Amino acid sequence: MTTVNVAVLGASGWMGRVHTMAYQSFQHFFGTGQGTARVTALVEANPEAAKDLAFRAPGARIEQGWRKVVTDPEIDLIDICLPDNLHYEVAKAALLAGKHVYCEKPLADTAAQARELADIAREKGVITRVGHAFPRNPAHDRAKELIDSGALGEITMFKGCQHIDIYADPMAPYMWRADGDLAPTGIVGDTGSHVFSFMEFLVGRVSELIAENFVVTKQRPKIDGLGYGDSASDAEVTEWGQVSNPDGTHLMCRFENGARGIVDFSRTATGRKFQQSYEIYGTKGGLIYDYDQVNRLRFYAMEDAQGRQGFRDIDVGPENATFAAFLPLPNFALGYNEMKIIEVAEVIKSITSGQPMWPTFESGHHIAQMVDACMESSQKRAWVTL
Ligand SMILES: NC(=O)c1ccc[n+]([C@@H]2O[C@H](COP(=O)([O-])OP(=O)(O)OC[C@H]3O[C@@H](n4cnc5c(N)ncnc54)[C@H](O)[C@@H]3O)[C@@H](O)[C@H]2O)c1
């Protein structure tokens, strides 16, 4: 059995904790036949946040800086769970050191950076992966099977969205996500990239788009210790942070295969704690997905008999091998953390088998091209060809 030695960077953050858990969990569901993983190093810059790391991955060494770790001969896989602006620099250093790299989305700040990373990875012959976990929900494998089987006919339209409300409250605190230096593309790279990953997985590549990015609240209270879900009171604010990247985007696009798309995403959709949905229409059928029913697809087939036509619910269950690895019965539901466990299992399998699995850094580049195009289109107020 091959053991992959992993370093998780940004270990105390949300993704750092989820990934660290997933390396230690995936064997329980998928077995060790495809190899296993050992969390060898945890890197976390914030010493306060790092206090309980030793408990999370017993035996792992704990570091504050990433530079020494990415060249450490003991480490096989560098897992980047750092803020967006560090992805390119850290991934490049790790690839140049010949490491396999698994990087949280967005892969890089620009498509040019993403292209460079994909090229270095190809030259080095290493495995890469971008952390777009959502499409790894087995429901989307079923959607892809339906599309690839021709059940929808020729795809004519994709409609997709992803909305949250972390910044709906004007007094929600300033975080790195609102800082154009730390997250240059804002919601476009943060959330738009997830919708773009569904588009690439299910429909194909986009050839052109027109987008409008917008900022809803121009400044936010800067208060240490406040984060997701918090709201500052007027009395406690002494400093304001300027929101220097987009809060939301509306876009229209055309796919290479001729389909049209309408997409929107934002972090200011009041009341939408997490909305993610797509509708795909073709010449023979339609398909609808909504994260509120996370393992369910709704499928309409034009060939159904007159009087019996209508969207039918398809609950993905243990007939799907990935679902069955977790649960023996349908409708018990796989959630976000399971999607990350599936993703981590695939990363390890890719490394031990030498077979890259979607979405590699090549896909990360395609998605970064869409992010770039949104930024350019919104600035020029014009269609942009990818
Ligand atoms: N795939 C998904 O569904 C998903 C969900 C959330 C976040 N993300 C992505 O994951 C990444 C991390 O997001 P998060 O929500 O976990 O953020 P976070 O702020 O919770 O965590 C980031 C961690 O990195 C640490 N850190 C910052 N600079 C560092 C440095 N130089 N060296 C070492 N540690 C450093 C911070 O102290 C923090 O603990 C982002 O790129 C984000 O876009 C992806």
C-alpha cells in the first residue's frame, strides 16, 4: 500500500480543518486499495489559531512558514488551503520542487498565472487538483451520465447561480475576502468559480461572455476577532475597510457547443445562507438541481407519454458506488464534508495510480479564464472572447 505524505497549508482555517479531517477519514469509506495518506506537516501562520493542531493530526509536525515545507523531501503532496492571493506563489514553489499539488479554488488570481502553473505541472509530470468539490457530489455524476447519454438531446441553455448572504448586512465585518489585494477577484473567483466548474463539468467550455460586477457596500467595519455571521455595532467601529473587489456578478455567455448561459452569484443575497442551483435545457429534456435537496435531480423527458410529462425526482442513492461507500440507503444525504472526502480520496488515487482526475490545473486555467473575462468584460462593459 502506498502512503502519500501530505502537508496542509493554512491548517487552522475552515478548509485546512476539512482537508485534514478528510485525509484521516477517506480510508474508512473507500478502503486502502488506492493508497492511503499521512498528514505529515501542518502549516499555520496564526499561532493562536494553531494551538490545537497537534490534536487534529497526531504525529504531524507544526510549522508557521510554508517555504521550508514545500521543498521538504519527506512530503509528497502540498495541499494549499491559504487565502487566495497566496495560491499562485505557493503552488509555483511546490511544483518547481516536484511536489504534487492540491490547491483550493480559485487556482490563481489571473488566467496567466493559472496557465503558468498548469505548464509547470505538465513539465514536472506531477498530479494537480483544484478544490472544486461540489461537482463531486454523486448527483452530478448522474447529471453528467444523463447529458452524455443524449437524454437531454442537444444542450441549448444553462442557467446557474450561487448566492450567500455573508455580506448582506452592511455592518458585517471586513474580512480578507473583501480585500482586493488578498482576494483580487472577490466573489468572482470565490463563488463564481464554483458555478464555472459546474459549467465546464456538465456543458463544456465557454467561448464568450458579458458580465457586470458590482459592489453593494463600499466599506465595512474592521474589527479583530469578528468573522462569518458577526455584525458590528456603530459604537465599536473605529476603523473601516474599503471593499475593493466585487460583491456580485450577473453574466450571459455562449458555450463552444452553441448553448447559451445565464449566471449570477453574490455574497449579498439577504436570507440566502447558501443557494446553489443549475437548470440545463436541451432539445429532448431538462435537468434541475438545487443544493437545498443536495442528492436530488429533477429530470424532464420530452419522450414521456402525453399526459404523463413532468419533472420527476431522481434521488441518487447506493446504486452509485461513491454514494454506497458512505451510506447503504438513499435520502440519508451526503453533504459538503463528504464531497471533500470524495475529493481527497480522488487526489490520493490520482497520485498512487498516476492518473490525473478532473479538475486538474488545466481546468483551473479554463475557470480562471472565465474569471478574467468577467473582470475584463465588467470593466469594458462589453462581450469578451475567451
Ligand atoms: N472549495 C470550497 O468549497 C471552499 C470553501 C471555502 C474556502 N475555500 C477556499 O479555501 C481557501 C481558504 O479559505 P478558508 O475559508 O479556509 O479561509 P480561512 O481564513 O478560514 O483560513 C485560512 C488560514 O490560512 C492561514 N494563513 C494565512 N496566511 C498564511 C501563511 N502565509 N502561512 C500559513 N498560514 C496562513 C490563516 O491563519 C487561516 O488559518 C481560500 O482560497 C478559499 O477560497 C474553498
